Amino acid sequence: MRRRRLASAPPLPAAGSGGAEYIYAALATDGTETQEGVTADYQIEGSSPAAAGVAAASGRKVSGPSRPGAAAAFHALLRARERMLSRQPGVAEFARGAAATVAPTPPSVGDKRTFDVCETASCDNFVQSTATAKVVGQRVAIYLDDDAPSGGYDQADLDKVGALFDSQLYPIDNTAFGAESDLDNNGVVVVLLTPRVNALTPNCNATGSVILGYFFGLDLLPSEDHSNDGEVFYGLVPDPGNSACDISKAFANAFLPPTFIHEFQHMISFNQHVLVRQGSAEDTWLNEGLSHFAEELGGRLIPDAECQPAFTSCENQFLQGDVSNSFGYLDSLDTKFMIEPGSSTGDLSERGGNWLFVRWLADHFAATQPDGTELTRALVQTNRTGSANVEAVTGENFSTLLGQWQLANYLDNLPGFTATSDRLQYTSIDFRALYQGLFDAGGVDKPYPLTPDVVSSGSYTNSGTLHGGSGHHVSIVQQPSSGEVAFLLTGAGGAAALPTSVKPRIALARIR
């Protein structure tokens, strides 16, 4: 029996005359990013008191900007390819040697250039795109594909987003994460807006999914075939006449700035991890968490006058997708990874978990609030990756951090609860009030997405699968003057302990 209790908590003491309540979370805390993901079948047994918990119905996702599944899956594929490429002997050294030592020479408006672009969402083949430089600013050069369909961006659209990149997006990312490389010695980041990006999701009307844009570290490895030998990221173009995937000009303009600030973090990360420090590209979960954090910074720091008039604020333009994704994650913790596998299909709710964890880390391990600059720069400017990176920057055990974070995901601003540690809260965003507002407006089906099983009498059993970084929450309510409560976490069927490889942990906090 002792072996079965490897992940059990000590019995909860008998309740006093006022009763008691606890939040209990069973978690898989191994931070290793594997191809198939860290999982383990589990069973939780509770006794005296415990009643069959009833989880509230799932809430509806918030409407508004988000990265649809096809886009997230494509990004996961690119991040996995980057890690593979970065681990090839000699590629990073070659890229470092390609850096010029003379004054940068930017392109000129009107210059033409041919790029290699992913032909399909599997990026197994490439197709060429010939484009013309339409904007050349201090930090960005925007090229528009010569074959872009009619009804697309006009010069005013491109001038506006170019000015926004120079004045807002570039300094926000540069301050939060560090410097990009300049392998092509042109002093600017190149953006290619091309229908080749639209073609990555050719039936977006039917699927409801569209790839908005991307960065691929291949472009920073000049020794590789199809590398564009410099700092390039890619975006779609309006195509309102396409019956299979009609992209309006308003939609494209709305998504360009969030796409730019998101993808630029990936570009900076690849430079800092791979080219500067000769390490591996960052794990997908942390890389994506930081890029979604970049979107949050855009929503926080850009003046509302700079954003699209269709939105009431920059927060709405940059953050609606992250809020929606985070609601989806907390609403389905039992079935979602936070440490998603290399084979991830790009579940948007997992991206929401990535963002929440980075947001929580910034709340508690950065002196500059709420922007978290010290933390984000330390996580990017290193050759460490994943959970080892987080442990080195925070000085804390990763399993401990995950337990505290998962408790905070329920306890954040919980009415009647006074936290004994600020780690059991988010300090920058009142998520309980945020989700309540969405519920009041009819955007979601319940006021808070994380609804643990509630147990108060009898016996309790629950079984399922733990996923890396995530788990199952139970609210244990002790009636006045009731006896002690024993809860046991085991493997499937209760006959054996969970495998130690998943680092099973129990996080527990008393609510009252």
C-alpha cells in the first residue's frame, strides 16, 4: 500500500465547528517536451467526506481574434523543424560567420526581390514569390507580392503598419526579449505579404481556419536549402474575391500587427538561443507562451489611437485571442497539455495555457510590473530551453512552480479566500473579473472556466489521463465537525502508483 501512496497527500485534519474547504489538484509536472507528450492514466480516491463531483458544463469559447487550429498546427511544425535544424552540427556557426561587419545597406522602395516560401502547410516544398518593396522604414521593409490579388492592401495600409512596427512593435519586442540578428546586413526586418501564405489554408471558408503569417528559423541558416538568408517573416494578403477562402481587407489589416509582434518574438528567440549562444531552439510551449505574451504587451503598451478603429482598444485587438484561448484551456484542463508534445496539432487552448503560465511567471519573478521585462529577457537570452530554462531564471523547482500556478488558476481572486502566498494569485490581471465580464456580455456560458469537482460527503472516485503541465482539480468541502479526509492519487484502477517519469504531484491549499 505504501507504493500506491507515492502521490498521496497527508489526510486532511478533522474540521472544526465552522467546517473547512480545500482545493486539491493532481498534476503531471514533468517539463520535458517529447514527441508524443507526457501522459499517465490516473485514479483519485477520496473517503469521508466525499461525494461524486459534478463539473459544470463547458463554457463556449469567446468570439474574436484568435489563431485558428490550422495556424497553430503549422506553427508547431515550424518550431519542431527549427529545433531539429538548430541541433545539426555547424549550422549555427555558419550563420554567425555570415554576419557582415560593414554598415548595413537597407533596400529601397521599388526594389524587387524573389523569396522561397512554404508551398503547403507541411512545408515539404517551396515556391518562389517575387515582390516589390513598398515600405522601407527604420526597422522594417515591407514587400508586397507582385501577384497579390486585387482589392488588397493600398499604400496607406502598408505605411500605417510600417510606422506602427517602427514606433511600437519593434521597441516592445526588443525591450522585452532582446535583439534580432542582421545576417543580410540590411538593418531592417523584412516582411513579405504574399498570397502564398493564403494558399497554406486554401479552404478556410469551409474549415474556419486560416494561417495569418509565420517566421521560420530556416531563413537564419544560410547553409540550408531554401533559406532566404536573413530576417524575414510572412503574412497573408486580402483576397475578397476568393470563394474558397475570402480574406477581407479589414480582417487582414486587423491581424497584421498582432501577427508581426508575435512572429518577431520567434525571430528574436531563434537568434538569441541558436545564433548568439549556439544552443537549441526554444521548446514550443515556452516559445509560444512568450510570443503570446508579446501580444499581451502590444495590447497593454500601444496607445489606442494607433490600433484599428473597429476595436474599442488595443487590448481588444491584440488580446482577444489570448483571452479566448486561456478560457478554453481552463475549461478543459483534464484533456489539455500545457507542455504540449512535438506532435501537437496546435490546439488553441494549449496556447492559452502557455500564455497563462508565462503571465503568472512574470507576475512573481519580474521586478518590472506588469511588463515582466527582466524575466522575459532572461528566458530568451540563454542557451537553456524549456523547464530547465524556467528553473534557472526563477531559482525554483519546476514541479513546485506548476503546482502553485495550477492552484492560482482556481484561487485567483476567489471570493472569500485570502491567499497566504501571492503565488496563489495573478497580480497583473483579475481573471475572475475578466471572465465574469465575458459571461455577463454573453460571450461564454459560465462565469469562470475552471470548475473543479465538488465533494462533500460519501466516497469519491475519479479517473482520467494527466497531461504534461496540467491536471484535475477537486474542491473538498468538510462539513462542520466532520472527521479527517483521505485522498489518494494512483495509477489507473488504483492498483499501482503513477509512473515517476511523469513527476506526479499533488497541490493543495486551504480555502477556508
